[in-house]
Amino acid sequence: MTDLKELTDQSAQAVREILAVAKLKKGDIFVVGCSTSEVQGEKIGTHVNVDIAKALYDGIKPELDKAGICLAAQCCEHLNRALVVDRDVCERYDLEQVNAIPQPDHAGGSFASVAYKEMQDPVLVESLNQRASAGIDIGQTLIGMHIHPVVVPVRISLKKIGDAVITCARRRPKYTGGQRAIYDKELM
């Protein structure tokens, strides 16, 4: 049996550690991809679990809210990895809204379904147009396509949440120039 409180604590810790490294600004987007099947040690897409998704959401969302960072919850491949965001994020970033409501058992996945239910004014968007500044991939769901180029891995103390391998990432501005260029170390 999966300890839901432990999952909440682990996901909150992971987000805190990523935010400490990523140097995000208020209003930046943080993308979360999540396989509750992988959290349980099962193959992605085979054992959806809304209770696990809610436990993870309850760890992640408050940490992002405290920092003023916007959540984007990635849906599964059956919705082409569309994302759940608050309507104000859709409008502020000029994102393309699409018409679907994520479902845990059919299309969307548990985490995106929970986000859609819990967010104040959720909408589904086709893409973030590579506008996310950081994120966490819980269970190898492939979130890199949503983050600004250049995507840089972030190493944190946790390697897994539950049984799911996690990959954390942030963006950094592209380097420009050649051997004479001097770079701002705060942006690296």
C-alpha cells in the first residue's frame, strides 16, 4: 500500500529543491508530468490512481503557490500531452485553449484530472509553446517539450517519488557569442 502522506511530503520537498535551484520569477510556469502507475511501481498508463494524484498535487501546488509560480499539469499521450492551466495563465501567455476535460481512466491521466478539478478556473491548452521555466517529470512522462530551450537537468536529493523515477529540469538562457563572450553567472 502506498503511503499518501509520504508522497505529499516527497513531492513538496522535490518542488522546494527545484525552486531553490531554478531561480524562477513570480508568474513563471512550472510543468508537472506524472504517472501514478509508475509511482506504484507499475507500467505507465496501467494503474491510474486518483488518490495518489491528489496526494502529489497536495504537495506540489501549495509550494508553487507560495512562490507565485503557475502550475501546468501535463495530460497523457491520449490528449497529445495537452496541459491543464488556470485561465489567467492561458490568457497571459496567449496559449491556445482546446476542448477536452481530462479523465483518469480514459484520456488525460490522474494528475491532470485532479488539477482540472482543483484549480480555480482550469482550461486545457494544446501547448505551452516552450514557455515553462522548470518542471518535474514523475515517472518518465516526457515534459522537456514544454520548457524553454535550453533545458538543464536539476539534481535534487530525491531520485524517486514512490517507485517512480523523477527527472527535474529548469531552463537557462541560450549562450551567444564566442570565445570572447562573458556570461552572467546568475543566469547559468
